[in-house]
Amino acid sequence: MDTTTFLSPYKDGRVLLRVSVQPRARRNGFVGLHNDAVKLAITAPPAKGKANKAVVAFLASFLQVKKKDLEIKYGLQSRSKGILIRGLAEKEVCGRITAGCQLNQ
């Protein structure tokens, strides 16, 4: 998995994770790569921000960070989202996401 496609480091240490969200899925989890993003299945519907909250909750739990350390930078009303992650290095995020994608294959 090429990290340059779905992760972008910021100078201040934050990491931007690009995700493609599939709402109303059977279960929450990583599906694999979709273009330049990690495809993420979420059980919540896309109405009233429920899917966005579920994405943040899932990623916070999976990456073992607090919800406040995640911010949806763009894509609040889109399946394509950019999630800013504070408190983890790019290599650490990459390792955890890669492991999550491999577990679901």
C-alpha cells in the first residue's frame, strides 16, 4: 500500500487521511483502497451528520486517539473526506490503517 496516496503530512505534525465513506454498510471497517483514499464502510446513514460522527468515532477507536484529535477538514457532505489526525506520526497512522485494511481482506 503506497502511503503517498492516502496520507499527507503537515509541517505541524498533523496527518491528513483521505477516506471514501460507504454509508449504510453491514458493519464498520476498512474495505481497502479506492483511488487515492482508504475506503471505509460505516453502518450509519448519511443523514444529519450521523455518518460523519460515526467516521470520527470509528477512526478514533481504531487509531487509539481521542475524538478531539480528529477533524474533518473537508467533505462534510460528501463521501470523499479529509480527516486531520493529531498526535500520531505519519508512519504510525500508515501502519495502523494498512493493518486494518489487511484484516478485512
